[in-house]
Amino acid sequence: MSAPSTMVAQRREPAHGPVVEVTLDRPQALNAICTDMARELTATMVRLAQDETVRAVVLTSSSARAFSVGADLKERAPMDQDELLAHREVSRAAYASVLDLPVPAVAAVAGYALGGGFELALSCDLIVASAGAVFALPEVGVGLVPGGGGTQLLTRRVGWSRAAGMVFTARRVGLEEASHLGVVDEVAPAGEARRAALQRAWSISENSPAAVRYAKAAMRGGADLDLKQGLEREDHYWRQAVAHGDRTEGITAFNEKRPPSWHPGDAPSV
């Protein structure tokens, strides 16, 4: 079922399943991110973040040619500086809405993932890409700085020098090199990125919804702390998991050699 949206579609299959597919649906513009699309994406992700039945989100594209080519430069061209600054807040909210999801998010990249499109993928926890995928942060080539998290998320993902090699040169990187650099987590055959990403999301959804949320909160929140502080954060969420009913069910199911029956609708606030 699709949400009432013109540029961002939402789908669950089965209807009440734990995995939600969110599709960038502006194929005529190769999913260039305009103001309305950014607002729709934010609204969609905020709704999903508040839905306790969601266990994983997959971000896909309706275009076979591109995941997203980034900001809609045709829309931005006539904007003056004040208008650009106002638009900036709308844009930042869109990227933050993906990054702040309490459940794992998987990007399925086919074709171009450029600029803000690449940054949307980087805002996800995992990136699955198929043959023909191309990645780039070309902003310095038009007098800008990556502004959707690219300078920070890419550096955290692949390290300083590898990120610098992409950001400073604005060059395009194909799938093989992207996989070597660590940009891509899973390589799929041509045309199979969506299927592979959904499969990864479904495998995530089989685990304790509470434990997965706690684990993501520990990892995201601890990434920039020193080791001692990070271990304290991990301990905090370990204690939360111990107190949750899924812990008892998971261990009981393991000992009884049966699939666990997790507590639907009992996702923690993290």
C-alpha cells in the first residue's frame, strides 16, 4: 500500500509486516531532491520512527537509472541567499529523518547516487548496491560543500584519507571501487539491489525488535565517544535489554529449540 504521496512512496508487504520499503519516486528527474520531496521524505520517516511495529526500513528508487542524483539544482538556481538558507533547514531535516530512525535502515542503490542522493544512502546503516552503481560527492566542483552529512558520514564509514579522496576530487566511483573503499556493504547482481536489500532487512526483522533498537542506539551514540564512555553506553543498553521481555523469550526459545515469539508493539524508546 502506498502512502498518499507524489514523490515518496511507502509499501509494506504483507500489509502489516515488520519491513517497510520507502521509495524515492520522482523518476522523471532521476529523484533529484526538491523541496516538496524533502518534506515528504521527512514526514514519512518521522511516521515510521514513531511506529512500534516497524523493525527495518529499506530505501529504494523507482528509477532504474538512479537512486538519486542529489539536490534539484534547477529548483535552486533562481534562489537568493536567504531562500537557500531557508531551504537548507528543509533539506537538513530530510537527511536527519533517515539518520535518526531508531530501527536499521538499508539503502538499495542502483545507478547514480550523487551528492545528496549519496548522502541519503550514507544516512542509512547499510548500503546494498548492484552492478552499474555510481557514487560521488561532486559539491566542491560547483563551489559548495557536501551538506547532507557527506563530510561526516563518509569519513566515519571509510576513514579520513579515503573520504578525502572522494570529497576533494569530486570524482565518480564505480561499484567495484566503492566496495573496495568500504562505501558499499553488499554487492548485488545487476537489477538485484532492491531484492538483496529487502532480504537483508527481513533477516534483521527476525531478531528481537527491542534488542536491535538498543544495539543501534549503542552503536550510533557510542561511535564518537572514547572507548571507556562507549562501553558505558553499551552497558546502559545491555541493562535495558536484560529488563525487556524479549530477553526471557529469546533464551527460552533457544533452549526449547523453537523460533522466538517476540513482543510486537513493545518496541522501546531509545
